[in-house]
Amino acid sequence: MVGKREKQRKNRLRLPGALLALTAAVLLLSSGRPSGVAADSPAEAPEPARQMVPAAAILAEPEAEQPPEEQPSAQEQPWAPVPESEAVEDTYFDDVVFLGDSRTDGFRLYSGLETGTYLCATGATVESVFTKAVETGQGKLPLLDALAETPCGKIYVMLGVNELGWNGTDIFRDQCGRMIDRIRSDHPEAVLVLQSIIPVSRKQDEKGTYVNNARVDAYNTVLRELAEEKDCPFVNVAEAVTDGDGFLRADWNFDGVHLNQAGCRAWLSYLRTHPVTAEN
């Protein structure tokens, strides 16, 4: 009996010791440093407390809008079409020479403009103006020779419709470039203006011949490029006489190619409101 009570007393003595050991273990774990690992070990160092971040702040901030790039104005681009401005008086054309083919001759007849000088011929091309003798105010001689003898301050060129049947645009580009250089050599102080080739009518375009607007567009692209290369004002006359589909207006032409009186007067009105200046 005495042995049994002694055994119970020893068990009661062990219980506080176990509680102390358990408490010590809890304190050790709560210190963040497991035994046997250095305090500055990067592998086991405690993570810093994380701050709560609002959900809205996690979303990527939108990129700041960049201001649009400034586009050079038409006056800063020699190749760009001459912009519209206030209409000039017809005295503006006093020193103008109109160099061209039968379309320019029609302009002379039907536009109503009573000033300016005309050097034009049916069938004229950027090649024939060098060599083919025609009747001019200076006698029968090539148009460029006649132009060389004609005093002027501005030269408006409208050529290209008779060249549409040429094989591609390379010959047109080369010949037109030569013509520009020749005119510049003969009249270094004059302003040389390239006019766009006027498109043909829908009826003409649908005939399926080489006289079509796809070719007109290709040749006008060459003229624009030459205007840039040679630093010439480019006047986009075509937009003045075409319909919403890009065809020469049906009521403004005789035969799908040549302009009647209404068409020529619209052409003149466009030239009045798109004069060339020192800036373009």
C-alpha cells in the first residue's frame, strides 16, 4: 500500500516538469529561429511583414497618352498639292504660260480666261515637246523651243493623257524629268507648276482601252514623285472635275476625255483658288 502511494506522488512531480518543457518549446518556436540555423541565414530568414495594398493599386497604370506627331503642313511639302486659298484675280495669269496638249487647248477655248499665253498642240507628249514642230506664236517649232523664247513668271504644265499607252511609267518618268530640267534651264526664275492629269469618264473607263483611270492614277503618282524630287508645286486639278467615284463628270465632257465649257470653267475656278506662292 505504501509503495502504491509513493508511485502516485512521483507521477505528480513529473507533471509540472512536462508542462515546463512544453512551455519552453512553445516559446522557442515563437521566436522565429529554429535551433541549429544561423539567425542571418537567407534561406531561413523570416519574411518581412506584408502591407495590404488596395486592389485598385495592383492594376497597371495606363500609359500616358503621347501627343500626336506634328505633320508638316502642305507648304512644307513641295510635293503636296497646293492648298486652297482666297481666289486670285485673273491678272495673276498675266505672266503664265500654259504648256499642254488638246486638253489645254480646250481650256484656252472654253474656260473664259482672257489672259495668259498658250503653247499647246493636239497629241503633245512629254517627248514630242522636244522635237515635234507645231504652230506657235513664235512660228513653227517644238513647244519647248517656243517656250524658251517666251517671257514668263509661271509655267503650268498639263501633259500625260497621250502617254497612257506607253509601256509602263518609266519612260514617262524619265522624259518628264528631262522636260522639267529643260524648262528650268531656260527659265530659272519662273515657277514651274505640275498639274495632275484629269481622269476620264466612267463610260470611257469601261471601254477597256489603255485610256483608263488606273493608268491615270499611276501617271499621277509619278507626277507627285517628280514634284517632290524636283521641288515643283503640284496642283491637283483632277479633284475639281471628278465625281464621287473619281471619274470625269459625265456632264462636264464631250467625249469622255476632253472637257466642255462647264468642265473648263471648273478647272479655271480651281486654279484661281489654288494659286502658287513663294511658300509652295
